[in-house]
Amino acid sequence: MLGGQSAKLVIYLNTKFGKSQIARHESGVSGQTHINKQEIESFLVPTPPINFQNSVEAEYKKVVTDYYKTMIFTDELAKKFKIIVESLENNISKNQNVD
């Protein structure tokens, strides 16, 4: 299971802000994205307040734990993950000028 910074990055990269940065750097064909380590390291990743980060990470870990119990990414888990991502998007939008 991903923890700490890895989990936060996965969640961020699934937000509209993270996807936007990925789109600017992606290359490849066949619908596959190829981004190298240096490009990922250049991404601007906002840092919300620590209590918010911890809350989002805890919710993410619950979703991942539930997934590992069944090894099936159910609609319910997808909805929970979407809520986590939207929560982060809302926090970023509220606290920073980001498109």
C-alpha cells in the first residue's frame, strides 16, 4: 500500500490540477502516457494544511484497504476515491489561484 508522500502524489495526480500537469508533459501513442522522473519532479504540487492532508490520506488508505480485501475496484470504492479527489480539488481551488 502506498503511504505518506506517495499516497499524496497519487491523489493529487488524479485531481484536475494534476491531470492538467500530466497532459502538458505527456508523450506517446496508443493512449499510453509516458512521463519521465524529471518531468514528475518538476510538477508543482500544492501543500494543503497538514490536518487536511492527514484527513485525505486517511480516507485514501481506507479505500485502498477495502480494495485489497476484495481485489475488486467496485463502484462504491470508485465513488469514495472520487470524493477524496474532489475534496482536494476544492481545497486547492479555495486556497490558491490555480486553473
